[in-house]
Amino acid sequence: TGKPLLANDPHLGIQMPSIWYAIGLHCAPVSADCPYNVVGVALSPTPSVIIGHNDRIAWGITNVNPDVQDYFVEKINPSNPNQYEFQGKMEDFQVVRETIKLKGGGEETIEIKISRHGPIMTPVLQGITEPLALQWTATRERSDVLNGVLAIDRARNFEEFRNALRKFDVPSQNFVYADVDGNIGYQMPGNVPIRAKGDGSVPVPGWTGEYEWKGYIPFDELPFAYNPPTHYIATANNQVVPSTYKYLITNDWSAPYRAMRLSELLKSKDKLSLDDFKSIQSDITSIPLQALQKKIAALSFEKEKVLPNRAMEFVKTWDGRLETENIGGAILQATYLRVIKNIFASRLDADLLNAYLDTGIAPRAFLLNALEQPSSEWWDDPGTPLKETRDDILKKSFEQGADDL
């Protein structure tokens, strides 16, 4: 139609009570004193539309997943457990006592110590003895996010929308935007720390002052777009800045496959309809398994190996879609799990391997890189005297995957 289409899928799990509830805020009449005419969804305790549209603009959100939490190892004063060291001087912990009423009667009081870096989390961290303070943007300052959401609800154009997002300090989100005048846009808001040293990936000394947060990435230097030349914006928790971006947002972006698929589908036709958007949102094509399919399909097995040869017939004709009754996709998924286990079982203990698999993102990204390096040392099993290659592990995993099914 020449007007923008906007679709959003926060893909949060179904719960009871629900995370979202549908809400409309309609002033009668709409005026400067009562400017709301907006519908969408809200979180249950908040009187504001977090995702939705008013009569001028529409917006949707997904998580950026920035690194906004750091652990600091505090050095406790040996002669006074209520003090800790910072740059050669002792500082007093802020001590907060919380009384918790117990089911069935009675109560329990817990004591929380808070350093300049945040609350000491050690009592609730299993197996940890070091005094670890959690510094987190969500607890460091009082948030203004509710006023930010209400300002979004009132916004009439992209400038007002962006200004509203200056208050959206926590949690950082990918905001996509469209309006009735035909404009589209994107903005990442939120407090993302600038570290004096380090990248926040491991606990750091809290007493030296070397790893302090120097502030947050300035709002006007956070990623944004307005009417880009591509004529579309697609975001799916993927990396939203180039590797040359001057600040660290995170080292743990989600895998790019959903964003790649969105872009592929958005560029597949000259004009897109509402039905096209429905189809895009319900797409079930797996880019990682398609990459694995190409390598598996190039393998060959002896004729007497009936099971892998029969399985190969389904793999070669698989269309890339993970439908419920899809045999080829199931075989490739079973193969994928076996590949990861065959690579890492001799390198990680069972609990760590399961935790790695549960991330979903990391092993898929690893595998796509490894598939293009047939002689990589990752393919060699350190538990055997042989020097395995990619195809050795893929053949073994394919046979095991077919057998598992």
C-alpha cells in the first residue's frame, strides 16, 4: 500500500498469570491535559501500554540483551566484617535488614550488605565463598522507565518517540517504529555501562578502582535508524552494531539466523501484505540445519549400512522447514545434537555440556563456523589416538542420530 507495516513478536512463554494483558487508554475527549488514545499490551502492575499503537504511531520491542551486570570481588576488613576496602581506605557497607513472613506463621530476618558496587550476593550463590557484589543498571539508580513508557504512549512522531526513549533506562530493548505519515525507525535505548577496564565477563577486584563504571553510553550514540534506504528494519535479538562500534554493548549477541531469515523474506517480494507478515512471523525454516544438511548430503555410506542410507534419502529431500511430521529435519536435529556431544564430551563434564547445549545459540553458531573448517582441531577427538576430521565426526554423528531416532 506504500504505508508501513509493523509486526512484533516478543516470544515470551505462556504463563499463568500472564506476563501481558491487553489494555486501552482512551481520554474522552483527547486534549493537552488528557492526551492518551492508545491500545496494546501492558505488564500487570503498570497503567501504560508497553507495546502497541496510538492514533499516530506504532512500536514493538525485543530484547537487546546487553551486558549490564558485573560482579566485583570485595576485600572485607578482617577486623570489621561491616567494612570493605576501596583504593586503600575502608568503607562501611550499607546494611539493610529485610523481614520475611513465613508460610504457616513466624518470620525470618535476613541481613543484606551493600557496597558501592551493589549487594553482596554470596549467600545466594551456590558453592561461592568470595564476597561478590552485583553491580547492575536496574538497581544502581532509581529507574524512570514508567515515565518513559507513558511518554511513548503520548508520542506523535519519531522525534517525540526518541525523546521518550531517553527515559527508557532499563531494560535495554530493540524498538521498531512506524507512523501514519509513512515513516519507519529503530532505536536502542537503555543504560549500558562504559567500563574503565575489562569487559564484565568475569568477576573483577572491587578494591582497586580499576574496573569502575565511568558512565553509560550516551543516548545519541546508541544505535538508531530512520527511513533506511533498505525500506525495512528487521531485528531479532541479533547484533545491531558493527564490530567497529566504539562501545561494548555485549559479547553475547543472539545468533543472527532469525534476522537473516527475516531479511530474506522481506526482500523476497516487491510488495508485502498483512498476510505476508503473518507468514513471516510463523516461518519455521532453520538456517543452521540447512547448513548442516549441505555437509551431510555430501557424505556417502557403504551399501550394507541400511539405516544411514535410508536416512540420507530424507535428508537430501528436506525443504528446510521444521514441521511436526518432518522426518528429514528430525534426523538433522538428532545429528546436530550428536555432533556437539562428539566434539565436546571429551572436553567438558556432563553438567557443563548440558548447560552449553541448553543455551541453544552458542553451539549452533559454533557449528556453522566449524563446518567451514574441515581440518579444524575441534573435529579431532582428544580421547582417541586417531586424527579425526570434520567428515569423520559428521559420519559418526549421522549414524548415531539416525540410530537414536
